[in-house]
Amino acid sequence: MAKSITVVVIDGHTLTRYGLVGLVAGAEGIEMVGECGTAAEAAAVVAVAVPDVVVLDVALPDGDGLRVAAELRDRYADLGIVVLTSNTEDDVMFRALETGVSAFVCKTAPNGEVLAAIRHAAVAACSFTATGLAGALGRRNSVMVGLTLSPREQQVLALLTDGMSVPAIARSMFVSPSTAKTYVARLYEKLGACNRAQAIMTALRLGLIERQLAVPA
């Protein structure tokens, strides 16, 4: 008899977690071996249960599910990681892809899609799958084709990536703080960003800056 796929569920919504537990319990060849509702509990539950696959929510009540996913990926190279989300925006999907998860699934997806993602993660932990990925890649590529930064915008982006504040950018560029603020605002608008972190993440995805040059906001 083939070994069952063992699963841990990490989701802060009790009804969602119970629904997943019930779904897995009724699926052939899949066995639930642990569950929790917070990021704080995740590492200990996974360490004890040693599952083949972790299914976790992007938005945990005490933390970022994708940060938890990144920590698990760093610790367990062969662990299957399925991310469940209510937010299927392209930015969230690409964050999941960059984090190294195995599958990205909307919480409203059919049960069969969730189970398929778990089975995929169990055998191809480092291979990303997501419904809508092709469309998201197409949209990103179309943005890349149409988006170019002026030398001034490239300079502002580099200074933001270095962690500089607006006053520091003004001093570096020998302009007034209000002018520097305008430059930053125009860059955010072009990148479709609301803040420094979003601007840097978008620039990374578009290849406008290299990952090793980016610093946390």
C-alpha cells in the first residue's frame, strides 16, 4: 500500500481550518497529522508532525503567512507548501512564487483543486503551480514591455532601494525636499505602488533592480 500524504493545516479561521481537516479526512491517500491557527505555533507543529505538505493561509491573525512559508522553505527544502488565499491579485501570487511555495490556491476554489494542489506539492515541492498563473505572467510581461524609467526615476529607485528617506534623497540629488517628494510620488505612480516596499517589490518583479541590491523597507 502506498504511503499516505501527511498534511498540516495552518489557518486562523476556525471554520476554514475545520473544513480543510474534513476535506483531507475524506480524501484517499491523504492524512491530517496536525493543525494550528497562528504563525507563532507553526514552526513547533511542523517540527513535531514532520508532514509531507503544509497548507497555510496568507493572512494569519498574528503574522504574514508568506513569511511563515519562507521560513519553512528555508528549514525544509523538500516540504510541500500550499498557500490558500482570499486575495488572488497578481502581486500576492508573485510573492508566493518568489517565496518558493509549491501551490497557490484561492479559498473559493473547488475541493478537487485544493486536493490536487496538495498532491502536487507532495511530489513536486519546488515546482510552482497556480490557476491563473499564465494570465498573470502575460500581464506582467505586457507591463515590462511598456514600462521604462527615465534616468531620474532610475536614480530615485536606486536611492529608495538603498533605504534612503525623502530628505536624504533630496540631499543626494541636490534638490529640495518637496521636489524629491514629487519624484518619489511619480515613481510610485508609474510602478502602481503606494509605498516604498511595494515599489521595490514591483521593481524586483520587473527586473528593474537586482534582488541582492534590495533592502527591507
